[in-house]
Amino acid sequence: MIKFALHQYLPKRYLKRASFEDIDRHRMILDFKDGKPYATRWAAKEICNSLSAMDLTNTIVVCVPACCKRTTTDASRSFHPSFANGRAQ
């Protein structure tokens, strides 16, 4: 099993000293976790772009569920269709 991260983890305590890009990425990740449509499109696009250069023959991509069913359902509704199409829309 291979696990990888697209971006470095940024603890909340370092946000005061973070760059604009890091703060924006942190906000997008939190909005994705909350199931906001624009953030789920962003996440699908980020993942599709990073995986497009890889050979995914015999590969299964699994999205780890959120901490509660409602949040997982909200995020999944718009994320999975975009990701399943092979390109972020």
C-alpha cells in the first residue's frame, strides 16, 4: 500500500507565520472537509492532476471517510463524481 500527501501538513499554531498560499490551502482543506462544493472541486482537481502522470493500472483509490457520517456524505456527493470521471470539472 502506498500513501502520499499532496501538501505538507500545517498545524494551526503556525498559521500566523504561514504564507498566503499555505493559509489559502489550509482554508480549502477545511472547506473540503465541511463539504463545500467549490472546495470539493478543488480537491478533485488537485488529486486528478497529481495522479494523471502515474500509471494506475491495477490501482484502487480509496477516500478515507471523515469523522462523522454527515460530513463524509456531504464531501462525497460532489467529490466522487468529479474524481470518477478522471478529470476535475
